[in-house]
Amino acid sequence: MTVLAIIIGGGIGATLRYVLGLGLAPPTPPDFPWVTFMINMVGAFALGAVMTLLAAHRLPGPWGKPFLSTGVIGGFTTWSHFIVEADQLIGARHTGVGIAYLVVSIFGGVIAAALGARLAELRVGHPTSGRA
Amino acid sequence: MWVGIGVFLAGGLGALSRAGVDALVKPWWKKRVTEPSRAFPASTFLINVSGAFVLGIVTGYAAKNAAGGAQDFAAIAGVGFLGAYTTFSTEEWHTMGLLRKNAAVEAFNVLGSLGASLVLAAFGLWLGGLI
């Protein structure tokens, strides 16, 4: 059942990312890759919240972790596209935009994950974050 | 429509592959390595760096081949499988946890992941263009 939860969750996450990319027509260099950026920020926020709720036993553990965290959110966010987009920006001599994309994504992702965790902490009423 | 179904299935397999690598590498790393290196998320590092390299190849190939088949392949293998195999959210979650406990391991993790991924993906983009 765990395997099925990961496959279905990962399929949902990847399809959602694919549809968003099609619908929003991903920008090509030298534009800032904001579709992937927003996907990764939303996903980091959601993972922060879900991990905190899991640690507080507010989500069904056996299904919550494989389906939501490993599957949907892990499949939705992407490291490989983030890296290749940055490489393409730098390769097309838009080095400034490429480096800004890297820095803003890394710091933005940590802030988003912390915000998600904090919001979930407020919801469950006691600090639990940092424990996965 | 068929490409969308392909992306769904490939995404599911990508997430499952990530869980598989995680299940193999994580216990191995925890057993072999002592603190503070133990805190280093070795499996996520391996997954993200290898996925970025292969996506470089797929993207380089699709950029040189405008045919519909190559674009569908890039959607299924790239957006579906590799997009779901690699993960940004887990990377950021580890980063947040490490920032609180172990800043040195954290700096190594972020800079190492970025550096290795960027170099290997650039090499992959070049390789893919040769196919």
C-alpha cells in the first residue's frame, strides 16, 4: 500500500506541475523562471506544514508520509528543472538572472518551509518543527 | 492527453525511485558515517545531483530535436520522471533543520548540491546536444 501511495501521490504532483507549466507557458531565458520558482516555494511551504503535522501525529502517519510528503509534494517540487533552468540562463549569458534565481530560490525555500512549519505549530498548539 | 497520462505514470515511478534510493542510501550512510557528517542528507544529495545531470541530457537532446517525439519524450522523462525523482522541498526542509543544528554541514550541503548539480547538468546539456 505504501508503494501505491507513493506512485499515486507522485503522479498527482508531477501532473499538477506539468499542467501548470503548460497553462502558464513557462518563460524562456532571459526571463526569470517564475513557474518553477512558485511551484518550489508552494511545495516547500506545504512540506514544512505537513512534516510538522506528521510529527504532532495530526496526519495519518502510514498514509500521510508516503502519499503527501514523498508523493504529492516531493513529486510536485523539482530540483532538476531548477538547476537546468539556472544553467540555461547562465549559458545564455544572463548570469545575473541565473544567480539571482539560485539565491532567491534557496533562501526563499527555507523561509517558505519555516513559515509552513510555524503555521502548523500554531495550529497544533506546541512547537514540534525540526523533527522529521 | 496521452502525454499527460505518461507524465502521471512517469511521475509516480520517479517518486517511487526516490523513495527506493532513500531507503537504500539513508541506513547505509547512518551506519558508516559518524557525527557531524551523519547529519548530511546523502541520499537527497545523490538523488538531486544525478537527476539534474540526466535532465541536462534530456533537455539538451530536446533542444536540438524539434520533432514532436523528442518533445513528448522530454515531457514524460524530464517533467514526469526526473522532475518527480528530484525534490526541492525535501532539500529545503533538510536545510531548515540543519540551520538550527549544524551550520557547517548545512553550508556544505547547499553549496555542494548546487555546485555539483550545476556542473553536471551543464555537462549533460552539452552531451544531450550531441545525440
